[in-house]
Amino acid sequence: MDQNLEKIKTDYQNKISQITTDKDLESIRIELFGRNGLINDLFSKIKDVSPESRKQYGANLNQLKTELEEILKNKSLKVEKADLHSLHNKNNLTTTSLPKIGHLHPITQTERQLNEVFRKLGFSIYNSPEIVTDDFNFTHLNVPQNHPARDMQDTIYIKEPEYLLRTQTSAIEAYLLAQKSKELPLRAAFPGSVFRNEKVNRSNHFVFHQYQAVVVDKNITIKDLIGTMDLMFKTLYGPEVVVRYRSKYYPEVAPGVGPDMQCFSCRGQGCPLCKYAGWIEMGGSGLIHPKVLEMAGIDPKSWSGFAFGMGLDRWTMAQKHIKDIRTLMGGNLAYKPNEL
Amino acid sequence: MKIIYSQLQKFLPDLQVEPKQLRDDLTMIGHFTNFFEEIDNEIVFDLDIKVNRGDCLGYYGLARDLSVYYNLELKPPKSTIYDLRSNYCLPIKVTTDKVKRVIAVKISDLKNTVSPQWLQTFLKCHNTNSINTIVDLTNYIMFLYGIPNHAFDTSKSGQDLIWEINSKFKEFTSLDGSKLILDNKILMINNPQKALSLSFWGGEACAIDSNTNEIIVELAVYDRNTVRQNSRQLKSVTEASVRLEKDLDPEVIPQAFNNLVNLILENCGGQISSQIFDHYPNKTEIPSIEFDPNKASLVSGIEIPQDFAIDCLTRLGCEIKKKASLSRGDVDSSTEGFYIQAPSIRKDISIEADLLEEVIRFWGYQKIPTNQPLVFKEIQDITPKEIYLIEKLKDQLTSLGYDEILSWPLVNSPTDQENVVTTQNSINSEAIYLRQSLTQSLIKQLDQYQRFKLPNPQFFEIGKVFSKEGDNFIEKNALGLYHYNAEQLQSDLKKLDLPLVKEGSREIDNFIEIIIDDLLKIDKYIPQAVNNNAIELTSQIITLDANITLDTKEDPINLIKKYSQIIGDKNLWQLIVTDIYHDTKTNKYRYTFQASYFNLDDKTAKKIHLKSFDLE
């Protein structure tokens, strides 16, 4: 083989040896043996070779072609073996030819939708520790020791009575108000995991997800609260959603407002899903209680605010037709790898 | 709680709304009503009563609310006791301050039989078994007024009743035969020889039966925290404990008591054979609240007439006093408005916000428009930087084909026993420790996927991991990744462009975990949150290079900040360092900058560029 052809062989030998995927191997094959590939190009140049050397050149070229084909074939077997080895070892399964599509968790998707609504209104997105003190989870939210409202939530304690896993995203609100009491006005929304000491079964879990938003400003009204909540519900559930707002009690707000969505299953007629009420409770809200502001070091005579929170799990389950709450945080929530 | 429509009408004789309407109205004013049903020709509503409305755990309190909402006259049953001729004083003692008020009387010569049909039906609608007339009437009065009460058969209990914190008795048998172990903190009604009753549960030792012909009947309100603690300690919840844990009004006791005594006399015959015992040591003063009726409009955001606010509070039973009229020349607005005293039954009203809530809920939340949200307001962005980073990572990972999973932050085994954070009271044996590693969760997830024979799993989680350092609890955001192809995982990781901290990352086979909070100088790697002010481009962006030679090595980020300031924000589109060269011969460092300018002509841009980098 002449020097040029020898060099081509060596170069491609090195190149091919570094290939790890079928795709790259195919590219090289086309580069060498395609209609406009290198080998065809070299054969087309035979006419330029002197007649006395033409025969030898042709023989050398054929040798190069055969050797490169052999190299490719051997590599092809190795790559295939490697792929199979990998697949068999890891999964014992086959590959797919379409590119894999990644997915955000449905809870994250809902959080993103809500974050977008609130960012457009000038809200920051916030978070705080999940292990909190009793103060932030209860006392600073107007729920002192022995208050019956504590019975609404079964608490998981880390170090009773001081440290616990937050039972509500209102704990983030208390933390936020304390941190930013001198940086008013304030608009913040926060998705977060919360914990309750409940047995895990199809309907209950010890960890679930809430979304909360807080505003502290001058002259905030219930009309601001209801209008903003309604915008949120319409973004999530569509413009046709029917939501009513009614009196509701939460110790950290006064007045308290409860949003109920007309049952999407029976359209208000009453069914097992809505316990025959025709409505589904969607969370809690209200104007921030003056004592909560005071405890955060904010003067309630100068500042007012609203807060509302809602659970994300039930809605996500209904949306994705998930019947078992454990699926949301367990191994049987999966996604189609390709969507046509 | 169950409410029978016809019974409600006894308090509100003019109440005529359709049951469906009543259900919706009750809900709108705060008493969520799930449904109504027909039981033995009675319409029965199922309500959730708010935890701060102990007064509404009886028909009386609920009827008070509805009388305001529908503007109807409230007519509670007449309840004057006429037959009070005995001079006998009951030898009752109250030795604890946990009793807020107790009223008791002895009734003799009774004939206790099966309850009349109306009473049996009433109790059936309240999911309560009928026992006998006396017991059923005590339950009836509890449902009517929300005040628990009790009748003692004096042939078993004697008359020397003592309200005390238990110190003598070790065991108590309740009316249903449950045996409870007592300690020294339990509020009880005993006699010198026997444990008779808990504050919230009657005892077998003095149970009323068909032979009972003399009773001491009592109504009481206790320190609610004591009842709550006792109920939890003894793991016993009763209709009485549910009520006594709330802030009940001792002022309601006489009315409920008289009603009960009259009903017993009417249905069981007999006569009152003692004076009425009334222990009420500390009458609670009702606070006077400053109230400005204008605020109903200011707080709600809609016009609510002042007259309505005052009328509403009047109908609620508030005492209303106008503030002193303005003295001549006095323009202090604080003298406008009212002083309001809420009725004693409304323990939930203590500040002006509570009064405003009353006015607004009776005016109606449905009158507040729903189409006027807050409008955008430019406020300082307080979003923590790691939230932006997490959002960015999630986007990048899904674009690389990874699926996001969420797993249990509580696990059943620690990875590092020494520093694990342990829950004290988790009722799930699989969820005792706060996870120390996401890999732990991802492995569990992979097991599940393999169980489902899911092909080519490729997933990630971003969540908290926890540890303990001395008395401090540490929690950090972490990223966990799994890919079925380990080489691809490494390749993807490079694409994330993360400044990895070796100590914070761990690799096991096809898993990688990165502690996000440990990434060096997070702010360097994430876009700063800015208000996206749009720029109208009027000419091509001009990009110019500049070489700066320095004697010492500098942080390129600091150099970018420095020269950005020198160039100024007005026309600088972007400034980046494209090359750093160390000349070992001269031991100097050459930094190559690439500055892009917008809305400038070539000449001006070049002039600014040369001047800023001192290249003239």
C-alpha cells in the first residue's frame, strides 16, 4: 500500500477505535463508503494515476477498502455487544429509536403554573426550612399552646415540643414575615412539602404539598384577595371554573375566607367525590391576623396583608386520574418516554 | 354536627327557607354544611363547625347566627323554674379552680322510664342511642345549648359531690364499662369514697337506670385546656369532651339548666328537693373594643353601609356605645366610632378584626367582585438564589430526557447513624428518619421501576437531605440523578455546567448526588433575577475585543464587574472574558475581553471601548 493509503488506514483505524455508539459508527461508514465517500472518491482518481502504477494502486485501494470494511465490521460487533451488555446488565430490555423526553413531576408542573401567575404580579418565590420551631409553625401564627386549632394538625416532632416538621406552608409565612418585616411591601409565593403524622394508605400520606401566597402592603382588602385567588383558580382550572368564597376560620387570619370549587365530577349536584356537598374545599385564606403581623414586628395599624394556601396533591391526582395518593411519591408514577 | 330543621325552627319560628337554601346559607356564613337527609320524616343537616365557634355546637348558638342573617326573631324555650321551695343546701364542694361554673340541684320522687318518641327520634337523628328519659334529656340539652351536663343517681353517688383534681383514685369505669387508669392530673367529680365521673364522661358507679328516683343534676363549664389534656391523656373523646374543650359561655348555663330541670319534671314527675347550687367564682369581663364602622368597607374593598354594620352587631347581641361626641375644635378622628362589647356567648370576638369579620360575613362574601386581582407592582425580588438554580437544573435535566420523581423524605434506615435526624413520634414504621441522602431514595425508586419492568429508567430528584451537628439540625438542597447508562450520566453531568464540589457529591454506580447548597458561590452560575425591561435595538450590536495584561492573577468575574462599571450600563450589552493567558517568561496574566455594545455607531462604540480599557 502506498504511503497515502497507509495513512488513511491508520487515521481511520484510530477514529473507529474511539467510537462507542452505533450512530457514530454509521457516520464513519457513510464517510468512507457512501456514494460521495472517501473510497469512491479514491477510486474515481484512478484515472489520474500513471498507467504503469494504476494496477498496483487499484490493488492497494481494494486492500484498503477490505481492511476498513473489516475494521468497521469488528467495531460494529463490539458496539452492539457493548450496547447489549449495558442493556442486559442494567435493564435486560430493548432500546427505542426516538429521543427520550424528560418530564417534570406533576406537582412541579402545577407549582410552575402558579409561580408564573404570581411572578407576573410581582411576587418572589420563597422557601424556608422544613424542620421548624414551634414558634414558626404555631405560636407566631396565633396558635398558642393548647389552642384547639392545634388539633387540626397531627404533628411529627423532631424534638418535642420545640422542633417539628412543618405541618403547613403558613410556617414559611411566619418565617418570611419575621425575616422581611423591615423590607415592606412584600409579595411572595411558596410551594412546599408539609408533614402530618398520618398512617400512609390510599387516601392519606404523612407528606403532601401546599402552595401559599402572602402579601403585605398598605390597604390590602378582601377584594384584592378574592380577585387574586380567582385569577389563580382560573389559570389552573380554566376560565369556566366556578368558585365561591365564604366565611372560614383559620387562626392566622381575620377575616377568614374559604374558597370552594364547584365539584368537577357532578357540577354541583352532589356525588361521593364531594361528599354530596356539590362543592370541594380548595384551601384557606384571609387577611393576615393583626396578632400575626405584630408577632413578626410589623405594625398592623400601618400595614395589612392577605395570605392564602391550598393543597396541590388532590388536584394533581384528579387531573392525572391517580386514585392512590402514594403514587405521587412512589415508584409507580412514570412517564411515557416518547410522545408523538 | 347534626341539626334537625324542625328543632331549629323552635328557636326561629319564622324560619321558612328551603332546606337546600339553608344548607348553602349556613355554609356561606361559615358553617360548612355537607348535605341534608331525611330521617324519620325529619330533615337533618350535617355541618362542620369552626373550631373557634364552641357556641355553635348547639342549636342555640347556630340559631343566633341565623337570626342575624335572616333578620328573624330568636325565641329560645321559656325556662323559668317555678318550683323552688326547698331550703336544703347540697353538700357539694369545689376544690379546684379548673371549674369555671357549675350549677346543680337535687330532684326527688322521680319516675324514670323509656323516653317519649319525640326524644328518641331526636337522638336518633343525632346518632345517639336512647337510654332512658333522664339520660336522654341530659343529652338533648347538650345538643340544644352545647353545654354538657350530668345526672347522678344519689342512691349510688350520695350527695357529697366533690369537684376536684384527682389524688385518691387509681381507676375509673365509664358508663360504657371502659376501665381507665387515672393519675393525679384528672379533673373529676367524686365523693369521699368513689370516683364518680370525669369532667367529660359519666361513670358506671352512679349511672342512671330505670330504678333511679332521685338525682343530682348538674351543668358545668371547665377550664378547656384541662379537659383537652385529660381527654388526650385518657385517649377518650366524647360528645362532651368535644364541647368542653371549646371556650364555652358560663352565662348560658342557667338557661340550659332551667330548661333541663323543667323537662325532667315534665317527663319524669318529681320535685326539686334542694336549693340551687351555683359556683361561679370568676365572672369573665367582656372587653370593650374600639370599632370604626367605616373599616368594613376599607377591609372588604366594597361599600358596606355603616348603618348595616351597626345594625348587624346590634342583632348579634353586642352592646354598642358611641364614642364621646367631638368637643368643639377637636378634629381628632379617634373620637369617632363606637365601643363594642360582644355578647358573652361569642368568645371568638376579641378585637376589631373579629367584629369586621362578623359584619362582612353577614353582608356576604358573594357580593365581593372576583375579577379584580392585585395588579403588578415592582417590589424587590427576595427569591433565594438556589430556587433559580433549582428551576434551571430541572429544565436542563428534563431537556436531557430525565424524568423528575419525588420520594419520601422520611425513611426507615439511616445511612449514617451518628448524624441522623430522628422523628420522635412518627406512626409509620417506614418513616422514622429524615433521609441523609437522595441516593437512598433513588435506589428505592429504581427498585420499583424494575419491579414494573420499566425500560431505560433515567430520572432525578431535587429535595432536602438532613443531618445533625450537635444540637443543630442541618438541611440542604440536593440533586440526585440516575441513568441506566453510567457513561451517559457522566456526559450529561458535564452538560449541566455545575461547579462540582467534591465533598458534596457522591457517586454509586449509575447514581450521582450533588449537594446544591454546597456549590461554590451559587450566584456566579445563575441568572440574576431582573425586571425584564425590553430594549428597542436601533442598530447592530458591535463586538470588540480588548487585551489587558496584569501582574497578578485576578478573578475574571471581578474583572467583568469592574469593567462593566467603567463602561456603564447604558450601552453595554454583554461583557465576557474569552481567554486567560499566563506568560511564564514575564509572569504576567493576559485577559482577553469581548465587549458587545448596543445602540451605538461604530465610531462611538470604539471610542468608549478604548477609553474604558485604557487602550487609547
